[in-house]
Amino acid sequence: MPTTLDGGGLFRVHSGDVPFVRYLNPEGQPTQPLPSWVKDGQQLVAYYKAMVKAREADRKAIAMQRTGQMGTYPSCLGQEAPGVVYGSLMKPEDVLVPYYRDLPGQLLRGVELSDIYLYWGGDEQGSAGAGYGQDMPNCVPIATQAGHAVGIASAFRIRDEHRVVVITCGDGATSKGDFLEALNLAGVWQLPVVFLVVNNQWAISVPRHAQCGGVTLAQKGAGAGLPCVQVDGNDVIALHEVIGSSIERARAGKGAVVIEAVTYRLCDHTTADDATRYRENDEVHKAWEEEPVKRLQAYLHEQGLWTPEQEKSLQKQITQDIHRAVETYQATPLQSVSELFDYHYAETPKGLRQQMEEMLGGQNHE
């Protein structure tokens, strides 16, 4: 991570490039000596299982949307790795402030898959399941969750609680003022927050090179005096090392970190999008060669840590889990029309009451 040096007097001098961290290349081969925790393979197998489940749950969500059983849905295809890592490394008392493409991490944080489906099915009760704990719900507006994250982190600091906030966002969010203002506050107050930028190369139809002139997105943290690091977002080992050390740094009271996880959105922006209108097939094909699931699978096979029989068993279990989640989602009763009005005001204003009565056919359902 780059360092910030005191230059004497009023001057502070920033020195150092943004490092890039990778342990496994796209073929699943180590590029440098691996950390000791990798040796027994247990954590890597857990990461693999979690990524496969997230990918299959994602696939089912798209299928339900295409058949009219769910609303617009943002796929996480190709960027499962960051979520399964932070979801595993955060403590229960920490707080996740997610954006809208965080299904993998939310599952590992304890959110029920049926609640995720319920939310994208248009029912806000999907944001209120017990599995969320104190984690924030999905944030669809771009970068507005950054202010929420530093607010929560400042509360932790005031209360002297050794808890950490992890905020996720896409590459496009780093161009918003909300994000930059949050970085500034986190730097000034040394807040316990980890900014995880999942750079999937596309902000809807706007490519990364048209969003920012900087060599990296991580370096935006330098202006706020924050350590910043770029990591291969398809390499769970590198993500484990970078996210894990950043979380513990924040927990120890040493302040925030900005992480840029470089990956690729292999899917449309949402099910309402057609990415073939703005992306070249060759680019997508190349990205498929670097995706995280096959990369880790290749390493596990090479090390004798995963077999075809284990894969078959995993797929069977995941199919059953997803089927149960879909059944729960589809069996959830629809909310009544009156609930469109019930949760806005302690006392319903006259104009809104009149609208409710008109919608309900003149019946007063206060």
C-alpha cells in the first residue's frame, strides 16, 4: 500500500504507487509463494462452494425474471469472488453496506436466499429478514450508501466499539461526489471502514476508460490520505489477503482502506439491459477465460482438493437449496394495496388518505 510521509511543517507528501496483488493467474497457477492458510485447502474449498452456489442462485433469479416471476434483477455473474471473501471474513457484529450486486456476500452474511428473491420480486419485506442483522439493505441509487457507511463507522468510533463497516460499490460509483466525500471524511476521522470497489469494467454502458483518467480507481483514496490497493478480483487468495488485512487494520483503529477489486461483469447490467449493444464479443470471451470459479476449480483439481464426485454432490445440494428458496419466495402472500400507503406517515395526510380510499374503492382502511 502506498505510504503518506510527513514532509515537515504544514506539508504532507504522498509517495508510492498503488500495488496490484495476485496469487493465482487465470489458469489457476500460483504466481508467487502462497500464504500458509492456503495449505490445508479448507478455506479455498469453502470459497469455491460459496461461489458455485451464488452463481446457480443468480442463474435461477434470471430465469424467474425471464418467465415473469420476478422483477428487474442485476446479475453478479463473473464477480462472485469479492463477495464470498468479505462475507467470510467479516464478524457477525460488523456491518455490511452493500450495493445492488451483492448476492454472494449477503448469503454468507446469513441472508436467506428466499429473502433476496423476495426483494427483487418487488416486496420490501425481502430487506427485513432476520438474516440481515444490522447490515444495510441493497442500495440501488449509485454511491449514496457511501455516506451511510461513514455515518455508521463514526458511530462505532464514538462508542469505542471494535466493529468494522464494509461498503461495496461498482466502478461507476467512484465518479460520484457521494463516494469522494465519504473518502474524505473517513480519512479525516480515521474511521473503521473498508471501501471495496468492485471494478467490473462497465458502469451500465460506460466503459472504465471513459469514467476516469486515473491509472487505477483505488488511487482515489490517496487524496483522502487513505491506503489504497488494487487486487485481482477473480483471485480469492489475493482477495482474502487484501480484504482480511484491511478489515483487521480498521478494527485496530488504524483507519480506512480503499480496495479496487478488478473483475468483469460477464452479464448484462440488469435483466432490462442488452450488453451486446455496447460490448464486443471478443472482450467478453477473453473475460470468461479469467473468471473466478473456473480459476479456483483448476487450482483445487491440481492440488487434489476437489473431485468430480464432490462437484456432483455439491450441485445436487445447491439445486435442493435453491428449490426450497424458490418455494418459500413464491408462497409468500402478496401485500395488500393498502400497504402502499401504510408506512409513510404516523398520521396519513388528507390528500394521501383520499388517494387510498379511491384506490380501495371508497373503503377507509386506516
